[in-house]
Amino acid sequence: MQTIPSGPSARSRPPVLCLLLSALLAQPPAAAQSPQPTTPGPATYNLIPSNDRHHAPDFLLTDLDGQPLTLSQYRGRVILLDFWAVDCGGCKIEIPWYVAFDKTYRAHGLQLIGIDMYGESPGLVRPFMVKAGMRYPVAIGNDALGAQYHVESMPLTLLIDREGRIALSHAGIVDRNKFEGALQQLLR
């Protein structure tokens, strides 16, 4: 966020802010402007257009069952990649939704992958997984993976198309219905 300077040096500058405000106030109110047609948008998040999508970085981790876990092993499926943590409040809200998506859409080509990014121990993550009903691969992430995917806050959820390209990236708690709509679009 940009700050507006204050103090003696700011007073000696031209009143740019006043000129800007004057220009804005000189425009007619929105109601007086010509009406723009409005059409309701789809009840989904906007997916990145297919031609603008970038390949999701592959990774090699070991899941909590001791099996190798790569993104590329699920090429051809739509992937919901969830960066989460046991101690993340928003994650605790979303995970039951993702478990439901897994049950509903797995047979239609959906693959969930959970990556715990707090570096929590498997002894803490496993009981959480069992209680939440998570029946998809989960691994403990690392700083390098976080940097590849720009994980700066959690939850961070990505939808990756069947060609391995990022179709949607959402930081924070998703809107369940809109997110499911985007998921359904990719599964078509």
C-alpha cells in the first residue's frame, strides 16, 4: 500500500492530491452515466484461460505412507493441490469440503494432494487425517516447494488441469460452491 507523505516537505509540493480529487469530483455520478448492461456471471471462480496457463512445477516428496509423491504421476487427472496445516484455522474449514469433493469426483478424474506446510510431524498430521477422513496422499512440504508455488499464506489451493497446467490458484478460504463449479468445469 502506498502512503501519502505528510510533514513540512509534503506541504511544499504541488497539491497533486487536491487536483486528483477535483478531477474525480468533476465527473458525473455513476447514476448519471449511461447504464451498462449487467449479466450475471457464472457461479464459479474464473479459471485462467487455457492458452495462458503455466505448467505447475513438479516435485518429489514422500507421502505419509512412505510412498514417493510427484505431481506428474497424476498427469491426465484434474488435481486439487492443497497447501495446508493442522494448525491453520482456514484449512480446518476447507478440508471437509475437499474430502467431500474427493468422494464425489474421484471417479470422474479428480485427484487431491495435500501438502502440510508448517513442517508438522507425521505424528500430528496422521491423526488429523484420520479424523477428517482424508483418503488422499498427504506429504510434509518444505521451503523449496513453498518457494516454487509462492506459498506466502495458507490455505493456498490450486486446481491443475489434465495437462498439468495451473487453472486456478486461490489464497485464503475458498467459496465452496464457486470453487466446486470451477472444479466441475475442469472435469468436463
